[in-house]
Amino acid sequence: MLKQQTIPTSLGPLTVSSLTLGELRQLDQLFASARADNTSGIGSLLKYMPIIFASARKVHQDLTLDQLENGLTLDDFNAVFGAVLEVSGLKKSSAGEDRGEEQPAQVAPV
């Protein structure tokens, strides 16, 4: 079952879906190569664009990689990449914290 999350971006609302096992393998390889690679700055971020594209393309089938690269701001990229990690189970959800919602208080057992 695909999990999805919609993020407001400069391109408009962008819905990302959870990654498949094959896409997770690609992401893992990118993480491993990032440790060994000396690329820094924006170049290191752009390595992850194909993963974001694969996630968004599941819903936005007419979207091109060029449109995604030329339409997202750095803030958009961070929000979208975080959402991809979250719906794929690689990042804890911060749903209440981001929107300022109160979290339930922890109650000690009696």
C-alpha cells in the first residue's frame, strides 16, 4: 500500500508517495556514495532529485524531471525530500509539531 503526502510548493501542491524497495535500494546507494564522495553544496542535493521525481511521478504522471528541477526552490526541495522519507518510513512523523498542534501528555501508570 502506498502512503502519500501532499506538500505545498512553488509548483503547486505536490503529492509524494512511499518508495518501492528498488527505489529504497537506490537511495541507500546514494547515501553510501555521499559518505565517500567529496561533493558538497547544491551538487550533493541534486543527487537525490531522481528519488524525489520517482516518488512524485506516481501521482503526477505528466511531471518531468526538468519541470521538477526548475520549479522547486531549496525550501521546497527540503520539504518534499522530508515528506518522501516520512511516507517511506525513514523519518518519524512530526505532524503535530509542524502545525503547532498540542501533543497528548504522557501519563505515568498508576
